[in-house]
Amino acid sequence: MILSKSADVKELVVKSIEGKPMNGDLLVKPLTKGDEMTLLEIHYQPDVGAPLHVHSHESLAYVVKGKVKMTVGREVYILGPGDVCRHPEGVPHGVEGLEESIVVEIKSPAPDIATFLGT
């Protein structure tokens, strides 16, 4: 796919990630997938997020709107608009909305969304 318009992409309601249950419904838009990467738009509500989990891919998370808490390994970060955090492959990480937030994530290599998101 060369072009993706957010308005045309259906939101997925995610109930678990890597088999671990969410503490609320997370909305994810899989905007596009290339040969080596995937781009997701993730909508967080306050106190809702992904529990600590591990992937076999790397992620870059860019906060577009709101405020989120990201845990990477033993470190905890509070991020706002314009902030970026890297989730290295194989390192436990989690994200929680502190307020209504939108985060864009790039994942590489491109994972099969169905293998780690429980919808």
C-alpha cells in the first residue's frame, strides 16, 4: 500500500497484547504496513494501556496528543506532545494513558498485527 488515509482505516478494539489482558479497551488504527515496518495510530484513555510485555520487534512511539506514561525496562517516563520513546526488541515495556492521548508507533520489522494484538 502506498497511500493510507486515517479516516478510511477502521479502529480495532484491542483487549490484550502479547496475550496479556488490557485494563480497558484500547483503540488501534493500523495505518499502513511496508516491507520492513508498520505504522499504528493508538488512542489511549486515562488509566487504560498496555501492561508490561515483550515483542520480537522494535518500536518508536511518538506522542501526538495528550500525556502517557511509558515504562521501558526499569525506567518510567512521562511523555507529552512531540516526545518520542523507543521500545527495544526483547525489553519489557508498557504504556498507560494519563489523559486522552494519541500515540503513533512505528514497528520494525513489520509484525503481523494479529499475532500480538488481541482484538
